[in-house]
Amino acid sequence: MARFTVDFTPLRRNRNLRFIFISGVVTRFGSALTLVALPFQIKELTNSYIAVGAMGAVEIVPLIVFALWGGVLADSIDRKKMVWRCEAGALLCSAALLANSMVHNPQLLVLYIVAVGFSAFDGLAGPSFSAMIPRLVEHEDLPSAMALMSLRWQFSAIIGPAIAGVIIATSGVKTAYAIDIISYIISVAFILRISAVPPLRDVTSKSIKAMFGGLQYAASRKDLLGTYIVDLAAMFFAMPNALFPFWADQIHSRWALGFFYSAGIFGSILVTATSGWMKHFTRHGWAITFAAIGWGLCITLAGTTRSLWVVLLFLGLAGASDQVSALCRNTLWNQTIDDEFRGRLAGLELLSYSVGPLAGQLRAGTTAAITTLRTSVISGGLLCIGFVSFAAAKLPEFRNFDLATNRFAIEQRSKRSHQQNDDK
């Protein structure tokens, strides 16, 4: 059993990782409440599929711009400073949501503007956060550390949406926003206790040229491109989150709205809890491919039934598939990319797993408005299966990626080994 259970060893012996873990559990719990409250409030104000889906659309451009620029900054300045400052900015966004929810006529425009703000701060902070983990954790502990990072998000995300449904039904969205504000305050306090993570050497300027240098490096690595393309396709075609408030209504289960959001997280947390196998697994290309196909298949099957519990079952299985893909992608990224490019590539990684869901919300909402909710869900799942299969067939370097034999992985193992010997 020890071979398969999640490895807590890095958390016990690494003080910085403990603070990151605690900070993430708290802030992700608050963010999970807002994740449910914000689209719910838009739905209550408009009763429109497209209006809810548009929330994802307005977040795309700032996310792309700030994630790319945030990647450059992550390779140029102290990554810890970037993270806590962005957390403080997100706190102000939650404060704006709370203030808007307390007026007699909440303004829809404010909700979209705040969504843009959240997207911008996520884009700036994400690359620095992802890039500082490999600096604070031993190289051989990275698979376990990334599983723990997933666990900290999943623990809060599975509880947050379920509780959000109850809070919104009893106290309204303003209570959810207030709790989110408190969570950001606690998160910033823990992040400030983490060790500084300045650049290893002054090699990356804060310039557009540096950003394109990262893009060129990514384009030269077909294995990396495969991870980005497959995840973008899976999330764009088969991300039904924008439909959840309407889906719950259609199957007469409005009380279970929070469970729609948390079902996938429940499936992913089961995978994370048994992620000990990641320390010994190396065929990440095939694993990501089949996991993405499994995601599309489960979303398709969820759209074929009107039974609440069967829908939740397939959403849970979809979340489990997605988590297998996420663990393998993170291991591939963190153990093959040099620290010189780590921040800029983390920006691209953020886009690969964030732009897809945001654009997918608009696709799902628009398709449902033109056809039906069921058609939107089923067609998206089938398109996911088809596109992922096609992409994997066209990218053999990605499909056949093996951590044990990949030359970039071997180079990074050797480099980290020399650095650890020098430190001693």
C-alpha cells in the first residue's frame, strides 16, 4: 500500500512546502466559494446561458497577456514577492464582489470587471508559484510534492463548492465573498514566511524578447507542445462548468449545485491519494493521452442521463482522469525544463490548463443556447475524444515520452545532482 498512497515525506521535512500547503488549502477554500457564487449570481441576474459563459470569455485575454508577462517576471524577480502581491490583489477583487453584492441592485458589469481582475492576478502569480516549487524541493521529491500541491487544492475545492451551495441558499453570495476575503488574508500571512526565491542568475531581462525566447524554447520541444495541445483540447471541448447551474435545475436538483462542482474534485482527490505510483512511473506521454480521452468519454456519458447520481458518478470519473493527466504533465514539466526557462514555461503551462476551461465555458454556453444543454455536453465530449486522438497521433515525441530515457530529463537529473553536491 505504501507504494500507492500519497507520499507526505516532503511535507514533513520541508518547512517552505508546509507553508505553501497551508496557504493553498485556505485560499483555495475561499476561492472555491467564489467559483460557485460568481456564476450563480450572474445566472440569477440574467438567467442566460451566454451571460454565464461570457464570464470565461472576458477572462481569456487578460489571462493570456498576464500569464506570458508573469512568466518573464518569474525568471527576473523574486518569485515569492510576486505570489504574495498577487494574492493581495485578488483580495481586493473579492472585496469589490462583496461591496457589489451588498447594494440594492448589484451591477452585472462589476462582476465581469472583477472576473478580469482575478484572471490578471492569476496570470501574474501562476508562473511564479509553479516555478518556485522546483527551487524549494529536492529534485527526486518533485513528483510527490506536486501530488501534495494537487491535494491541497483538491481538499479545499471538494469542500468549498459543497459548502458554497448551502451558504448561498441560506445566506446569499455576500457571505461566500466575505469568507473568501478572510482566506486571502490568512494566505498572505503564510506566504510571507516562505524563503525568498530570487533568480539563480541575472540572465533574463524583463522584455518582450525574453518572452519570445520562452516561446521559441517551447516550440522546439514537441513533447511539451503535446501536453499543451492535448490539455487545451480536452478543456475547450469538454468543460461543462458553465452549464452546472442550469443542469442542476433541469434534473430538479438545485440543492445539489455544489456537488456538480465538487464531483470532479472528489474523483481527482482519490487519484492523488493513491499517487505513490508516480515515483516509479515513466511513460507519461501515453498516460496523458489516455487520461484526456477518458475525460471526454466520461463527460459524454454524463450528458446521456438525467439521474443526478449517475451524472455525479461520471463527473467524478472525469475528474479522476483529468488528475492522472495533471500529475503526469506536472512531472514532465518540472523534471525536464531548466530553471532559466522555468518561469516563462510556467506561464505557458498556466495558459494550457486555464484558457481551455475559460473558452470551453463560452463554447458550452453558446452551444446550449443554440441547441440544448444535453447536446452541448455530449458533442463536447465526443469532440474531445476525436481531437485528442488526432493530436497524439501527429506528435510521436509527445506520445512516446518516457521520463527514464528523455534527454532533457536526464540533463536535469544530472544538473540537480551537481547542484546538491555543490551545496554540500
